[in-house]
Amino acid sequence: MSLSDFLDSLQKLQRDAQEVFATVTSQESLEAARVRFLGAKNGALKEIQKQLGRIAAEDKPQAGQRLNEIKRSLADAFQQAATLLEEPSVADGKAVAAPTLPGTPLKLGHIHPVTQTIEHLKEIMGRMGFATAEGPEVEDPWHNFVALNIPEDHPARDPLDNFYLATAKGSVGEEGSQLLRSQTSTVQIRVMEVRRPPIRIVSLGRVYRPDDPDATHFPMFHQMEGLLIDRQVTMAHLKTVLRVFATNYLGKDVSIRFRPSFFPFTEPSVEVDFWWNDQWIEFGGAGMVDPAVLTAVGYDPEQVSGFAFGLGVERLCMRRHNITDIRDLYSGDMRFLSQF
Ligand code: FA5
């Protein structure tokens, strides 16, 4: 067989095959085309390949090269036809059933209401000059209790009221043990340990307590801690900052009251309540930083004074958005969460 006859038959095969592969409409016709052109036994390509032995020796390289090219191009045509069959085509009906209907909307994620609240609170406090500070969620008893003037026998240190870590080195409650922080007041200590006054920070983060969940309690919640240390800071400064904060976050008509209370790390101490749904609801604690705390971090209580506060972030968020059950915030129910 001459080289030109060989090349002609290859050319014709390629034309035929491409035409057939381009018009297959089902798996069956695709398979039939594959067997016809690429079949290993009697496929058209195989038949032509058999002729290769009859080509003159000097023409064989060229003939072989062309044969391989056609083989690749037929394999490609087959692959393309197979892919097209898998894709839904307009001819399938569904895709063209109602081309003017709106498509399926993309579900976009958005920021959780508690995170939105945290950003909002940071922004309000930032406008009053409070920078943001951070502290670890896994704490040691020094920062969670001792430096905050909470003695060894204080009920707040009870293992039943805290999440101590089983991996901790020391015995539960003692130096060397570790726990999930139960309040963000730990950050007061961490900031004062490394900085000199004046200090004006807020710290927003998670805290953990083994409280039974109910409408206003959750075992994991967030607090906003505030700390201001300077010369001659008074209770009037504390009350003003909290009032300005409350009116900024909740509106001018918010009623806020300060109730005498006790915290080991502040003296005097107050509980901060907001009026909500015909009753006073506690939002946090506050007070003048106890001189014992200032001394524990190496400050001179004769030279500086300050105030601190710790507010429940979820309760603030709930008050603003009129959410009546804290558990809704952590239910993961998109029907609820997507409203914010
Ligand atoms: C404290 O945690 C003090 N560290 C606050 C403080 C800071 C006082 C600085 C003085 C100076 P208390 O345990 O009351 O205080 O908690 C503060 C607020 O956290 C509460 O008023 C409430 O709003 C919120 N809170 C407390 N427990 C929970 C809970 N289980 N779920 C949701 N919010 C809670």
C-alpha cells in the first residue's frame, strides 16, 4: 500500500469519526461509535493500522506518526462526546422549562449577632478612648482569682462553679492548675502587669461557667471588661462612662441604675441594671479597683486609682434586639439567626 493511500484512509476515518461522535445522543450510540472506530478488535482504526506492515520501510515513520495523531484525535472526540452527554443540555427540558423564573438564590453567610454586638461595643468604647485588649481563655488561678483578691476559700473558686481542665498540672483550684476563665476581669490583671498607667482599655471575649442554661444564662457567654486607671479617677467617672455607653448602645431613653454590691476586686462595688420589659435586669458589675489589686500588679494605690466594669455581651445584644431567650443565640437555627 502506498503512503498516500494510507494517509488518505486515515483522513477519511478521522472525518467520519468526528461526524459520528459529534452527533451521538445517548450512551448506546456513543458506545456503538466507540466500537466502530476505536474498537480493539475490528475497529476502523485497527483495520487501517493493520495496513502499516505493507508500507515501504522508508515511509513507515511518517505513516506511524500520522496514525498516532489520528488515534489521539479520535480518543479526544470520544471523550468530548462522553462529557457532553453527562451535562444537562437545554434539550433535556428542565433547563428550558421556565427560563424567565428567578434562579435559586445563593445563600450568603453573615456575621453572628453576638459578633456584630462585639464590634459595635468596641466601636462605641473606642470613641470614648478605650483601646481593645485581649487575654487567653485558658487561665491560671493567679489571673482568674488570686490577683483579683479572691482568696483560696472563696466560693467563686469552687471546682463546681468553674471549668477546671483535666489536663492541668496542679490539683484543682491550686496554683499550677488551669481553668477556662470565668470572667474577663483576668485581662485587667494581664494588662496592668505589663503596662504603667494611664490605662484605658476594654476587653471582649468568651467566659465559661457551669450555669444551667435558661432564658438569661448560658454556660459559655461573652463579657465586655472595662478598665480605666489614672490619677484621681472617681466613681463619678465610672457612672458617666457607663451612662454614655448605655445611651449610645441602647438609645437616649434607656433607664440605668447602680445598685450597691460586692466584688472582691472592687471597692465600692455596684451592680448595673437596665430597665427592660417592665423590670430591672442585671447587665454587669462594676466598681473602683480595690487597692489590693493595684498593689498585686505593682501599682501604688496612693498615686493612682481606677474603675472597672464587666458587662454581659449577650444580655446587651438581647436588650437591643428584643431577644427574650439567650439560648436562641446559640441554637444554630438559621431562621432565627438570619434576622440579624
Ligand atoms: C463578673 O463577672 C465581674 N467580673 C464583673 C465586674 C468586672 C465587677 C469588673 C467589677 C469590676 P458577674 O458574675 O455578675 O460579674 O457577671 C457579669 C455579667 O455577666 C452579669 O451581669 C450578666 O450580664 C453576665 N452573665 C453572668 N453569668 C452569665 C451567664 N451564665 N450567661 C449569660 N450572661 C451571664
